[in-house]
Amino acid sequence: MDSDDVRAAWEDRSGEYSPTYYAHYGPDETSELVRATITTCVGEGARVLEVGCGVGRHLAPLVEAGVTDVTGVDVNGEALAVLRETYPDLAATGEFHETTIESYLEDRDATSFDAVFSVETLQHIHPDATWVFEALAGLTDDLFITVENESGEPGTVNHVDDELPLYYRDWRGVFTDLGLDEVESVERKRDTVRVFRRR
């Protein structure tokens, strides 16, 4: 698959890992971890961006905690429609973009946000589009959080349901090379949480 194929596959995703699938499960332990990290490190006045926001289940707890400047980006229009139905307060508060991460980043200014995070999204970025990592690192004025699958050898690829590629990377190396300091990491059964701050 090339980068266009990967984006198209997520744009049309149905069944398992689809918008309705995630809406059914709602916020989880990861959502709470992201909320606690952002509100503790940056505060309720933080400008927050989630790339690959899906139905908004990780942003909704932030809004409930009093964070009002939230932005989400997702390529799947159905996900954003489900977000509006499932989390009306989030939809009314936040700014949401139905587009690819690549397209969104083309028009962004540096340090537009206090906190940027991704939950199992960056792992699907095709090797042809790894420039987005530098662009994302440049968007945060302070905090950057990755929650990605790191169970494979960096540089190798796995496939979700024998279809969608998951690219294993050394996320600590990726973002420390881009000027961020890792201040915390937690290995979990499914993924690894890494918290970075700007130097």
C-alpha cells in the first residue's frame, strides 16, 4: 500500500475499529491518562490538538474537565458525524476538521497548541509521509503525547486484520531527535505511552 491507499482505507473503515465501534466503548483508561496528563502539566486553559480524533472519546473527558480550546482532525467523516451525536458538548466546544493529517498540517503555523496528542494513529503513517512527525512536533509549545503500539521491531510493519499497515517505530528516538524531551514513558499491554515536553 502507498500512503494514499492507507489514508483511503481509514477514511472508509467499517466494522471493527470503525467509528461506531469506538463510540460503543467510549472513554477508557487512555482517555483518563491523557486528560490527567494535560490538565496537570498544562492546565485547563490549554490549547489541545488530537490527530486521529475519531469519535472524540479521548477529547470528551478534557472538555468535561474544563478544557475548552480543543481541536480534532480525522480523515473519516462518519467518525465526526458520530462525534456530534455521541458528544454534543464536545462538538459544540471544539473545532473539527475532516481531512488527512498531511493536508491539515500544510496550513498550520508553528506552536499553535499547548498540547498535541495521538492515540494509535501515528503508527499508521506511511513511510512516505514521515515529514508529519516534524510538523506535529513543531505545533506544540509544550506537551506532546504518543500512545502507540511498540510491540514490533522498529522499521518493520504489521497489518491490522491482514489489511491496514501498522509501522513500528522508535517513538522516543523520533521525537527527541525533533527537539522534544521525553519526561515519562509507560509500557502497557497493548501500547506504550510517551510524554514529551519542549526543551
